[in-house]
Amino acid sequence: MTRQANGTLDVRLMRTLLTLLTECSVSRTADLLGQAQPTISLTLKRLREMLDDPLLVRSGGALVPTERGLALKETLRDILGQINTHLAPDPTFDPKNARRNFRIIADNCLGAVFLPQLVGRIAQKAPNVGVDASHMPSYDDLLSQLADGSIDAVIGNWPHPPEYLRMSPLLTTDIVCVVRPSHRLANRSEPIRMEEFLTEKHLSPTPDKRAHLSPIDGRLIELGLKRNIATSVPEYAIAPYVLAQSDLVFTTGRIFAEQIAQAFPFVVLEAPRELGQMQFYMLWHECKHQSPDHVWLRQMIKSVAADVRASDATASEPLKSVRTAAPAFS
């Protein structure tokens, strides 16, 4: 195309030219494009002037493309095909036939209860869709991987999640303490007092350097307090085995506490009231918000959370509305 054409040949003209070169007929092009025949004739004249080529010439009683016209036909088909592909509406997500993996972070006490149910539900609804339940990366890496699309969703319980991420509350549960039966607090019937709580040695899945991300230590920081974390473990699954061999106190959500108390002879105690409750929510980045795949994934996560809420008698606090990030979309 000439320099002039590069500046003035818009998509509408490209579509008209491709139709002319394909149909080799002004009248059929007018019918296909819903325009008057004189309008198409004038457009062809304009295109010939812009491109400095006849484009279509007479051969007996028909029009045939020139050599330049044939080359443009292939080029325009490729260009307009790409435009159509990128501008076409997103397809709906078909879980029965979809083949893909979702990467989910749920590196907290809810994960042990929540993820098995989520994996089972996804396997039932979408047999060829996999779930990569990954460990929590560093906080900075987590945010960057959400932004670049490497992470699809996060099940979090930090005291203050990032404001620019999309968020939907999942459930709220009591905070409790778990000890082995021989622990000196095991026979308590009333909640542990805060002063007692702070004198104990604690087991935590969150080390001191990430204390602000813990729903326990983050709350203590807000209160100007600090507990003695004697032992930290890299994942929640290890915590019951460590607790069974020590006089440490493990503070967690009631949902997880009651689950491990069914497998180990632990005692579940009411935590200091100042700690409040543990709130879980789903986070995702704006870049995933309108994708049909991810809309479906979030629906699966919410449906599992609803089942977990139903089984947790303490999850009776009304949920707040979904937080939106600017600009907000429906």
C-alpha cells in the first residue's frame, strides 16, 4: 500500500475492498454490505485512486482482480481475520469440554478444609480442568503474579488485603486455641484471658517476619501486643503433629480446629475475645474479572464456601458486598 493508503485506508474500506476482490462484482458487494450500488462504485473509484491500481478490470463480461488486487486480497483476509478474532465477544466457558488448569493459593487453615471439596467439585463439573493448589509465595511475588495472570485466585485471611484487588467475602469463623490434653489450660471452660495467652509458647504457620499477614498476629499488632512464637511450621498439615508432641498453643479458625480434633486427641479452647473472628475472602486481579473461565471458577469457589459456611455453626455474620476496584465492572 502507498504511504497515502496507510494513512487513510480504515477498517470499513478494507472490508469493502476485500468483499469487492472476493465477489468481483459491485452489485453483489452492495447487496452483501447493505449499501447502494452507486455508493460501492464510488468507493471502488476512491480505492483505485488511493492505491494507484485498477484493482478490478474487465475480462469479457466479468470483473477480475489485478495482480495487485490478488495480493491485497490475501493481505486483507489476514488483517481482517485477526481484527475479527480480537474483537469477537469472549466465548462462554463450557466446563464439560474445557481443558485447562487453574492456579489457586489457599495457604491458610481454610485450605485443608476447603481445597479437597473444591477439587472434587471441579472434577465433577469439569473433568478435564485441573487445579494447581500452590504454596503462598512472598507477598510481593503474590501481587505481581496476580497482576501477570500466573495466579487465578487467592483464598486469604490477612487483616488488610490490598485495596486494588477484587474481593469477595467467603466466610467468617471463630478464633480458637488448640492444645494437647496434658496442657495446663486443657481443662479451661471459659475463654483464655489475653494475659495468659501472651505468656504461653505458640505454634504458628506464620513466622515473625510475616506476622502482619497473620489474622492472629496482625490483630495483636493492632492492639500493640506480641505473642511468643516458639515454633513455626511451613504448612498447616504439619501443625497437628508438632502440637501432639509439645505443650505449645495453636491458634486457628474453628473450622480447621474441629477437623484436626477429630483425628487427634486435642482440646479446643475459646481464644481471647480481643482476637475477634477470622474472616476469609477470595481475591483476584482486575485482569481476570471478565474472563468466562474465571467467572466460572469464582462461582465454584463461592459454592464450596457456602457449603463450608453451612457446616460451621459460628458463620452467622452477614457477609458484606463484593469490593470492586476502579474502574468497576458488572
